[in-house]
Amino acid sequence: MTTLSAPRAVLANVRTTIPVPPVSLGQSLFRPCVHQQLQSRPAPAHLHRAQHRQRATIVTRAAGGSGLAIDLTGKKAFIAGVADDQGFGWAIAKALAEAGAEISLGVWVPALKIFEGSYTKGKFDKSRQLSNGGLLEFTHIFPMDAVYDTPEGVPEDVKSNKRYAAAGDKGFTVSEVARNVESEVGKIDLLVHSLANGPEVTKPLLETSRHGYLAALSASAYSNVSMLQHFGPLMNENGASISLTYLASERIIPGYGGGMSSAKAALESDTRVLAYEAGRKHKIRVNAISAGPLGSRAAKAIGFIDKMIAYSYANAPIQKELAASEVGNAAAFLLSPLASAITGTVIHVDNGLHAMGLAPDSATLQTSE
Ligand SMILES: NC(=O)c1ccc[n+]([C@@H]2O[C@H](COP(=O)([O-])OP(=O)(O)OC[C@H]3O[C@@H](n4cnc5c(N)ncnc54)[C@H](O)[C@@H]3O)[C@@H](O)[C@H]2O)c1
């Protein structure tokens, strides 16, 4: 395990060398055929224009007392669910770094080699730029698989899988990663769960198997319980955690299947119960962000993210494409002392789409009586 001041230094010391074929990122969610289809489809022109419009930065220090700053200097964050620079996890890492926090990552074992390779080759260098001229650094990177809690619970075929075997003898289960974080990073202040997986996400709930449903719940909801269970004891008082959820938990979103809507509903319900339990036990806060659509790697695998982005643009109160950085900034606020009285809450960061009860662009509304 390592302290990373430059990509090469960072990744040279990462404990794992996991040989993975280029498209092995989560076979269930990252299906190359769907991905390619989406990449070849041009996005609507207004989306290109809107894409980079929202790039708010976090002021790490209030200049001359003017303004309210998010200051996380001296805070240590652990973020599970970063495997490239396109998703919410990366944007949250960046926002927390802008605010001065030290960041460690838990990277999904099957994605680690690719992440490591891209990082080392400088593929993320542009997105690592911080507003102070520095670069986003990760002090430690831990191999992790959030569907396993203890080594005893890892099936034999996973243990013997070469990618998992290469993850090293310190382990990748949630309890082992928590132990590794404690010994190599020390106590942490901020915990981020930015991961989800549902092997049958493209199937309607009515056609979802028991196995697929429970797998979605395990990877996308119980993983958060497990993280708080194992990381809670090593969090400083007044620390905070967040997870990422989606509107499909509370409204019908056809196409978000495989039990993923159920998993997000569980995640949100758990946010309330865990806020109480972890609040009393560890004096930490627990919240969730319900994010609008973003064309992340995971979302592209679902198959209709471009349409969801266009739908949101057409129908949300604020007509612009959601930038991952907006979720990052909201996360930085929720994790900061500025949100010290906010816990057990799901905050929508979706340009207001959740508040709509009618789609203004509906063809039905255009027809004359
Ligand atoms: N993209 C959207 O439109 C959208 C909208 C609302 C909420 N979300 C949520 O945001 C979170 C982050 O997703 P994203 O869209 O940024 O995509 P992403 O692909 O950047 O992140 C998902 C991450 O989960 C990791 N992962 C999958 N299974 C894992 C496991 N068993 N153990 C550890 N890590 C695992 C992947 O490696 C990946 O890094 C998810 O909870 C997702 O449901 C996404």
C-alpha cells in the first residue's frame, strides 16, 4: 500500500497487479456491445453545449472573510466506487480534494488493473487538475469488493480467480479493507459509497430472477450497511458518510430494472436507520444524494442514459445537463461541518427533476382537443 504523490509512484506501489482483459470491467454492467452502440450515437447538440457549462469550484478558504468556505483541511476521506474519471465517485474525490481533504480509494478488484493503467499513463491528468494548480492525489488505493464482508464469505471460485488472487494477501473484503485503512491511513472522517451493480438491470422487475434481485441488493444496498458497520468504528466523531441513490427508488422509471429500484429504495431507508444507529454509536452523520442522470460507465451499461439526460434537460425545472461536479460539490457540503445538523436525509441533486409531476415535453400535451 502506498502514498501517492505522482501517478507512477502511486500505482507502482499498489499492492495488486491484476491481469484483466480490456473489457472485463464488471461483465454484468459493462457490456461492450451496449457501450459501443451508445458511443456511436451522437448526443443532441444542446447537450454538447450544456455539458461543460456547470463547473462550480469550491472555495477552500474564504478570502478576507467574504464568503462561507467548505474547509476539509486535515480530514481523511475513504471513497469506494472510483474506477475512472467519469463517474460521481471521481467528482466527489475531486471536490473533497478541492476542499483540502486527503483521499484514499477502494477500487473494485476487476476494475483495478484498468484504473491503475489509465492513471499511470496519465489518462486522467486533465481531470486531476485542481483549481489551485495542483493535481488530485490519492494517498492510498485499496483493492475492494463490496459484496464480500469477510474472507470466510468469499466463494472458492472468486478466491482462485486470478484477478482476485492477485489482489494480495491483505484481502479485498469490506472488513479487511477497513482494517487495512485503519493501519495504513488511520482514523477517517469522511466515508463515501459511490457504487452499484445489478446483473439483471436491463430486465424488468417482473422478469428479474431471485438471484439477480438479491445480487442488486447485495452490491448496491447492503454494501453500504457493511461499510458503515466496518468503517464506523474507525471514524472520528463528527465524521459523515454519504451514498448515491436514484429517483427510481421513489418513482417508476421503466428500464431501471433487475431489482435496482428496490436496492435504491433499501439504500434510502437504510440511510435513515443508519443515521440513527451510527449517530448514536459513533456520532457520525449518514446521508444520501439522489443524483440526476449522468453518462458514467455504469449508467451507459444500462442502455438508455442518453435519453434520460435528454429527458431531464427537456423536463426539469432547470434546463441544463447535470455535471458530476455539481454532485461532488453537494457531497462536499454534506460531508462538511456546514451540514452538521443534516443527517438521515436524501438530497436530490438533479436540476429539480424529482419535483415534476408532469413532463412538459409530453407529446400528449401538444395535441389539440
Ligand atoms: N449515473 C447516473 O445516472 C446515476 C444517477 C443516480 C445515482 N447514481 C449512482 O451513483 C453511484 C456511482 O455510479 P456512477 O454512475 O458514477 O458510475 P461509475 O461507473 O463511475 O461508478 C460505479 C462504481 O461501482 C464500482 N463497483 C461495482 N461493483 C462493485 C463492488 N462489488 N465493489 C466495489 N465497487 C464496485 C465500479 O467499479 C464503479 O467504479 C452508484 O450508486 C449509482 O447507482 C448514478
